[in-house]
Amino acid sequence: KEIYKYDAEIFRMKSALEKLQGVRQSLVDCIQASEGLLAPIRRVPRDVLQNIFECLCVSVSYNPFSKRDDMPLISTTPFYLSSVCFYWRSICLSSPRLW
């Protein structure tokens, strides 16, 4: 009879442990999902990012030592930048100087 009490207590404790592990995993998932929101790049003002993108596109597409025939008609850099995330895409699409 005593052994049944211990079995019941072990079962209760295992159930409580599983519940706590589930809650812990939920918290870990929430923290990992939130880390991106705290990234320093998210605090950079929109106009600063736009200027950075414009400088990058100009520097990538311009090579003073290449022949005119070797230069691409369009730079692919804005396409790469706009595929990073929705925010960067909106910046690229609202920046005519990139295109």
C-alpha cells in the first residue's frame, strides 16, 4: 500500500515537471522570437538606412576602371536589399535613386 503512494507521488511530480518544461520551452521560444525586435539595426532611422542603401548601390554599380561595355545596365543590389525584410523592401521601393 505504501508503494502505491510513492508511485502516485512520482507520477504527480513527473506531470508537474513536464508542465514546467513546456512552460520553459514556451518562454525560450518567445525570447528567441523577440531577439530580432531588439536588434540594433531596427533603431537606425529610415532616412539613414536609405542613404546607406543609396551609397551602397552607387559604389557597387560604379567602377571607374571598367569599360563602358562591361558595366551592367542595372544594378542587382537593390533587389538583394529589398529581399531582406519588409521594412528594407519598403525603403528600397520608396527610393527612386536606387533604381
